[in-house]
Amino acid sequence: MNVRVDGMYINSGGPNWMDPPLHYVPSTLLDSMEVSRGIASVSSGTGIGGYVKANTKSSKFSNSNEYEFHGDIETSVHSVDDGYNVGGLLAYSNNKHRFHIIGARDEADDIDFGNGEINGTEHERDNYGIGYGFQQGQQELALNFRHQDTGRSGNPSLPLDIVFLDTELFNAKYNTQWNNVKIETTINYTDVGHQMDNFTLRPAPDFFTPGGTTDRRLVNATSDSFVYTLKGTLPMAKGDLTVGFDTSFNEHDSTVLDPDQASFFVTNFNNVQNDTFSFFAETKQQLSQRFELELGVRYTRIEMDADDVSAIVTPAGGAGPTAALSTAFNSSDRSQEDNNIDWVAEINYDASDHLTVELGLARKTRSPYYLERYLWIPLEVNAGLGDSNSYVGDVNLDPEVSHQIELGLDWHHHHYYIAPRVYYRSVDDYIQGTAATNASVLTVAGLNSETSPLKFSNVDAEFYGADANWGYSFNERWHLDGVISYVRGKRRDIDDSLYRIAPLNTTLALTHERSTWSTTVEGIFVAEQHDISDTIVTSESRTSNDSTPGYILMNISGKWKPTDDLTLNTGVSNLLDKNYTNHLSGFNRNSGGVVPVGSRLPGEGRNLFATLSYEW
């Protein structure tokens, strides 16, 4: 997924994505979120998945030169983890200048489910920032800075929990008009300091000698990213043409330590560099009253490299194989260069006043993530997949290349709407874990009680499926809405299913609306998933490749707006306190509590929630 926050690409601070991009958007600071369904435009960036754009709250210019004070405050509570969220915006602006400060606090205890608590799921997070904007004529400047402190927060599906994440985020935007050309430029910078361990929020594990001393681990990781973009849009023919350039410079470091042994360390990522240089051109043309065409092409050059690594490990039986792996990695050609081409062609046809038909073709690419190339020793490091398997990388991985086609309809009427979409995607060099065969990898993994480590590998894959959103209004007070989604993932090079694909699922919501309040009853229906990979073998103590049963959940929510400025949302999710597991959820690595180690983490139990917001 290509996820942007306020237009920023955010470089995650750790190799297990404990801080994915949306981690930096507390719910109380979220202004809007947009998801591009289907094929995303080349101007949105790279990647073979979809596009998500999230925007935080910000000050707005007024319509006069008199300054005005505006803002909002929002607070929520939830019973499933005895948690709360509070945040808001204070702004002062006129038609030329705007200033604001934002802040948020999130805190919760362990999550409840039907059989007890999910141990080690507590969290805490503080987010605050300032912003300034200036506009005059065709020019607009925006400067924003935010700092986020994530404190002790559990990640039971990963081998470690968050001790802290200290992150600085800065972005600057400048827009202007030159003749008929609209020019937009941005500068973004993120700096993340991250520490994690396996003993603060969970019992320390015992890897080597069950019944002996515990094996505590502490990891220090850092990352920083600098991104620059420039694009211009000008009228052309019956539409417009946008051309642009963006570049990013990203760096990662990570070291594993044993706080009980000063001599133990593993430099699993040392000065990893991932730099991109990308150019694109995109045009949207209104060919006629009914036909609209979008064409786009993007070229991206990616340069990656990493410094030498080293390690001192225990027990002694692991020293030789670990040294063999580090020597092989250090002698490999770690300087890798990819030259990727993306293109998109979409046409929209208004078949009638009520029906629009969309046909899209695209080629999309994704270069390997840095850990997929440079993870030289088998570890449970996989960008947050959390499947309990150890992985090792491959320096010589090729980029993924996806060719896709999709057909969509948007049929809307006064009383109903339906928007189905079918798609097919063929992916060459899809990156997925396959069974590792290197003897040193197997030996080192075995010392950590992992008998079936995986290696990031290129395979050939295909995805096909359909989804639809629809709704029907019985009258001005009652309406029914729904979403249904099905996807099938298979390998093309062998007869096997792809690993961990979401099952068939649908959501139905019946809503009753009045002038100042509304209520919704929602049902979530998820089918069993038995199309699983037969080639990914896991050890007996870890069941990450099992099929999962289906389940049904019921939610009730209500909204009351007594004034234009005040809104109260309240409700109950998982009303019947159903025990269930999501097929894509992680697998428990925290031995404290009632959830068995190696089993899928259960879904949240019954949750009573309320959110109160005031805007002025």
C-alpha cells in the first residue's frame, strides 16, 4: 500500500513496522482519509497496492483580514481496553495568515476478549505540533512540524514490544501559478528513534536451554527520510497535463543487544540506504460529453546499499554458522539498482445519466523493501507480518511487476446505488517467503527453536476477485448499505495458494435517520478461509498456516447532534461478545496470559464506546 500522511511518505522506524504510517495520525487529529479504489494514478506514487491519503487537522484561512479564533476538541472512551483518546486543534487566522497548534493523548490497558485479556496490548502515545500558512494572490506557503512520543506499547504478535518511539515530522509546501502553469513543491523530513525489548511487557523467553536462564533482547533502531517533490499542471487539449519529479533519501540502522551480556550483539541492518529518483507525466482528457480518459507513465530509479555487518552470539554452537552468514553477506554485491516503469490507462464512459462504466489497465512495480534484501540472519523481521516465522533476505531479489485489468460500474438512482468491480492482476517476481535451504540459516534458526525458516523469494503470482458497495433507501428515514469483497491469490509457477489472503467478507448496515440523531445496526459476515499455502511449512509449535473458520459480528451505534457545534457518537461493537479470529491477524509471541503462544491473536471482545466532539 502507498500510504501518505499530509502528502508525506513516512519512513518506518523499525524493520517490523511498529510505527506504520497511520500510526502517526491519532484518531482525534484525523481530518480526512481517502482510499483510491482499484488502480491508482501514477501521480500518487509507486507500489502495486492501493493508495491511501490521510490528512491531519489544520488551521484554515478566513474570508477577511480580521483574525478569527477557531478549532475543535474531541475525546473518546472505550471499555474493551479501559482506554481513552483526547485531542484537538487551536487555530488563529485571517485571509493571509493562519497559525495552529495540535495535540493528542492516547492511552489504554490490555485488550479484553471472550476468554480474558490479550496480554501485552497496552499502549500510550502523545502527539503535538505547530503549523503556519501564508497566502497572497496565487502563492501559498505551509509549514508544519509535529513530534510524537509513543511510550511502552505491546505488540504480542511480534517478538518485541515498543519501549519508545520518538519521531520528528516536518513538511513544507509551496504552491504558485506561473502563466497557466500551477506549480506545487514539497519538502518532507522524518527522523525516528526506536527502542524495543522482549522483557518489559512480557515474560522474557528462553530460546536455548528450556528451564535455564532467560534470553533478554534489546533492539535499538533509527531511520530518517528526506523527500522532495515538484510538479506542474497546465491546460492541454481538452484537459490538463501534469508532469513531476520526486526523490527520497532513506536510511535505516538496527542493532540487537542482550542487556545481560555486554559481548552479545547483532548488527542486523547497518547504514542501509534506499534512494529513489522518479519522474512522471499524467494527462486527463474529456474526450466528449460522455468519455473521459486518463493516461500516465512513471519512471523510477532505485539505488540501495548497506554496510558490512557483524555479530557475536551465544550459545557457542551458533558462532560458526552466524559468522558464515555475515561473511557471505559482506562479500556479496549489496549495491543494487532498479529501473522501474509504471503506466496507467483508464477510460470512463457515462452510459446514461445513472450509469458510469470504468475500464482500467496498468503496469505497477514495487522494488524490494530494504529488509527483504538485507536481512542476512534469520529473525522474526517481516515488516509487521507477525506470523511467528523467521525470515532471511536475498540481496539479488528482483522488483515485483504487476499487470492488471479491472472493470467497474457505478449505477446510481434516487433510491439506490451499486458500484461493483472485477479485476485480475498477474504479478511477476512477487515477493513471498519460501522454505529456506541454506545450512547456516537452518542451524541459526534452530538455535531459536525455529525449524522452518523462510527466505524472501521471487515467485510468480496472480490475484483475481470482485468487490462492490451498494445501498438502498426505503424512504427519507431508513436506508440499507453494504460492502462485499472477494479475492483469490494463487501462484502461477506452481500449484499453490498465496500466503495469507483475506477470505470472502461482507458488511450490512441498516440506518434510521432523524434531523438531529441517527442509529445504525451493522452485521459483519466473514467466511472461512481454507485456500492456504501448502508449501510454507511451519513447526509444530507454530500454527501460522492453518485455515480459519468464519464468523458473524453485530455492532450498534448512534449519533446525536444537539447543536451545530456539538456531536456525540456512541455504541457497542461485537455486541454478542463473540470469540473470533481474523485470518490476517498476527500470532501470539507473548507467553504471559491466556492466549497460547503461536496461536492467532483473537479479535476484540464486546466494546462500549463514546466520542464527544466540539467544533467552533
